Amino acid sequence: MTREDEGSGDLLDTNLRDEIELVSDLVVAASGSERHFTRDEVDALLGVVHTVPAGPAAETLDEAAAHTDEGAHG
């Protein structure tokens, strides 16, 4: 924020603005759906890109995700 911005009384927080836009996108998408979104659907709406780890850590992450998804649906 520059001194000019401070003097104008406008609050410029681009990170906050971006987060508000993401939440707004989720609200709009959810309002058009009659069911809960899965974690993968929310990630897709937010543009989250997952990288796939290799080895034993990947199996642990898969097991944790399966356990979390079961709790969300049950």
C-alpha cells in the first residue's frame, strides 16, 4: 500500500480480495447444487492442483484422505 492509498481511506488487500472471490465462487456453485461437494470438487472449483508424491508417503496420504472422506459422508 502506498502513502497515497493510505491517505485516500481505501483499504487495498489483494490477498483478502482474492480469498473473498474464491469464497464467492464456492457460494455461487453451492447455491446451484442440491448436495454437498466432495473435497475434489471443491479443489476443482478453487483451481487447486495436486501433485502426486511417490513412495510410502503417497500411500499414507491416500489412506488419510479416504478416512477423511468417509467421515464427511457418514
